[in-house]
Amino acid sequence: MIFAVFATLLVALPALAHDIPPPEASAREITAGGQLVGCALDFTVAFKDHLYRKGAPTAITGSLNLMSATDGSKLVGSFKMVSIDITDAGGLQRFKVETATVFGGGIKPVEAKAIQCEEPLNYCAAYAPVAFIERLTDMLASSSVRLGFN
């Protein structure tokens, strides 16, 4: 997924100078050994970063995941975030997200517990099952998904 997003951003670089593409999201099943064990919402969001980059484009891609634990005893909520700045020269520069949270429009954000990711620049985190379900419920009720990071 990450490479597809980067390739899309490379093709869209001329347009990003003036227009930011709309966010994209898609749902998918998570399987293990041919069995359904969870679901994920994959997302890509591009925006003009006025806080750190004087309005230069930045993109975030990642997923929200809800899965059963490996022993099947409980649900586990997690999310992953990959971040990239688009440089003035048209290149892509990944950057590390140190802290992040995901929430809807109705409740206060709660920082997730960072967990090890397969790539050092990616950010991966887990929520306690009840906290994650509360966030999902809030996202559905408010029809919004908000990401906060660094």
C-alpha cells in the first residue's frame, strides 16, 4: 500500500502545487490461515502543512485495524501511520511521527500506546479494546475521522 501511495503522489506532484487531492479510504478484510480475523480501514490524506512547512504539501497514509487476538480471546485495536513531505524539488521525504492519536468529532483524543512497527519511520500504536471501540463509535456517530500527530 505504501508504495502505491508514493507512486500516486509522484504522478500528482504538479497538481499538488496548487490543489490537494481529496482524502481516500477503503475497507478490507484481514485474514489468517484462510479465516477472517479482523477488518481494516486504509486511508490516505494530503494537506498543506502551515504549522511546520509554510503551506507545503504533506501526506499521511495508514490504517485503522480491529482484529481478534492470536488466541481469539479478545479484540485488539491498532493503527499505523506513514508520513511523507513533498519537497520543493518534487521529491518525497519520509519523516518520523513520534506520537499520534485517532478520534472522531465527539470525544477527546486519547494517545495510543506506541508499539514496534516493521519500519522505523512508521508509527504503529495500539488501544485497549474498550478505548478503540469508543473511538470507532465516535467516528461513526460524528461521521468524521481525525488524526493528530507530533
